[in-house]
Amino acid sequence: MVMNSYNIVNLSSVDSTNTFAMSNIDSLENFTVVSASVQTCGHGRFGREWLSSASGNIYASIVLKPKVDSLDISFIANYTQLLSVVVAQILETYDVAPEIKWPNDVLVNGKKIAGILCETAFRGTGLKGVVLGFGVNLNLSEADIALINQPAISLNILLKKQIDKDELLNKIIDSFVAKYDEFIADGFSSISLDYISRCNFLNKNVSIKTNTGVINGTAKCINLDGSMTLSLPSEDIVVYSGDLFWQ
Ligand code: BTN
């Protein structure tokens, strides 16, 4: 079996590795990883800011150029779920116990340690490429964490020591690339057990903030396409995206 190979573009400072990768999507090859020491305009899902002024943390974006029929790109949403599994598994090798908050946040002790942002570039109806950005808190101070407007944690605080960012980034990319072909062949089902086993919110009362409002229900299951079924008093509904909250 031929291993997929990748190359890393290291930048000292950039507005956002996602923005850089999206702007240069034509010239960046499949499996190029853009990594930066700091970002001046790091952003997350729902237009939120991603604190990126502290070096020693992962701010990186993987460029992917899947060969797909332009009509069949629904699996792209699952890329973020694959990466959330990979990040959780690598963090476990550092003796912490991450959980996954649907669809793709990684938490430890209920606090966010990693976030993932997927963006797509099209030429007409054809897919030019996908940019899979991720930030992992590895070396934040308590003062940095106080600036984040949601519960957050960093690996150095959990382990009470400095973390080697390059080592962790390489482990994440190695694992992502190793799982990639099976994921392309089998989709979400290739990671469903690893994903679902880290979802602590299942069977709990949850709220999901969507573009059209907040839905309250019981998180019933994760489906084979990565969507979530919610039980409402009168019916079950399937949710494909949103921001999940639970007590
Ligand atoms: C989220 O949880 O809302 C997603 C956060 C994604 C942050 C990463 S850091 C590297 C890449 N560049 C960005 O501007 N965002 C992503």
C-alpha cells in the first residue's frame, strides 16, 4: 500500500491559515498543510474569532482536492468529523480524555481544546478544493483562556508542562493521512464507532442553535451520514448542522 504523503508550509504570521489556503487554492497541492505560529485574524464557525496571538498552539489548514462528481459532495461535511476523531485520538496518547461535541468540537472536562473549520472553493459547479482548518490549544496561559468567550482549556494546563507543538501537529497529520483513503471509500461509517464512542451528549436533553432558531430535544443518535437525530415530544427530526449545547 502506498502511503499518502504531505508537505507543510510553515508561516511565522498570517491573517488566517484558512484564508491563506483558500486564496492560494489553485497552486496548493492535495495534502498541503499550511501552519502558522500566530494568526492575526483567526476565525471559527459562525464567524467567531479564534484566539491566535499565542505561539506554541496549532493553527493549521489542510488542503484537500478530492476527485469527486460535483453532485456528490455531501461527504465533505464529514471531513471535520474525521479530523475531530483524529485530534481526540492523538490527545488520548497524552493521557487526557477528550470528548467530541457534535459536529466537530473536541472538549476535555467539558471545555473546548480544539475547533475545526471547513471551507470549500468552487469553480462554477466544480469543486476546486477543500480547506480543513483546525486550532488546538496546546500552550495557552490562564490569561489567554480568560479572553476566550466560551469554556476553554489547553493541554499544557492539563499536563502542567510545555507541549511540543510540532510533534503533536505531525502526529495529527500522519494519522489523518493514514485514515484518509478508507474514509474516502466508506465515508462516515469508517469512523462512526470511534466518533460515537466519544459523544457524551447522547441520550441527554440538548439544544441546537441552527440558522432558523433553537431546537430543544433529546440527542437520540448519530446517523451513518454524521447527522444527528433529535427526539422532540411529537416526532424525531434529523439535524445536519448547528451549535450544540447541553447541561
Ligand atoms: C471553531 O471551533 O469555531 C473552529 C475554529 C477553527 C480555528 C482554526 S485555526 C486554523 C484555521 N484558521 C482559521 O482562521 N481558523 C482555523
